[in-house]
Amino acid sequence: MKALAIISNILIPGVGSFIIGQVGQGIAQILIWGLGFMLTVFTLGFFGVIGIPLMVGAWIWGLITAFGAQPQTINVNLNANGSSAH
């Protein structure tokens, strides 16, 4: 699972974080990478000075998260009638 998370984060920053259960970090990585991408592409590279470091930073953060984090399990308990327990 960890290898899949690392490979996923190489291709798309943040996706590997979802795979290992780090949902909050995954969302932040995707948002930061997307902001950097928009700054670079939609301003014809004018704000690439800001956008490219944001994209690289989110990519490195995703790799570090996937490589160093322990996978977290998510447990869901269901009652006999199918509703979730509190």
C-alpha cells in the first residue's frame, strides 16, 4: 500500500496521501498544487515565480507524507439495521 501511495504521489500530488489515510494532508496538497498550476498557466508564466515553487513544494510534501507516514485504518461500525453507530 505504501509503494502505491508513493507512486501515486509522484504522478499526482495528494492522491497517495488519500491512499494511506491522510485525507486532510491530501486535500491540502492538491489545493496547493492546483493553485500553483493556475498561477503559472493562467498568467502565461508571469506568476510562475510563485506558482512553480508551490507546485514543487506540494509534490515534495506529498512524497514525504507517503514515504514517512504509517497507513491509518478507518473503521466503520454498522448496526443490524444498516445505520452507522455513534
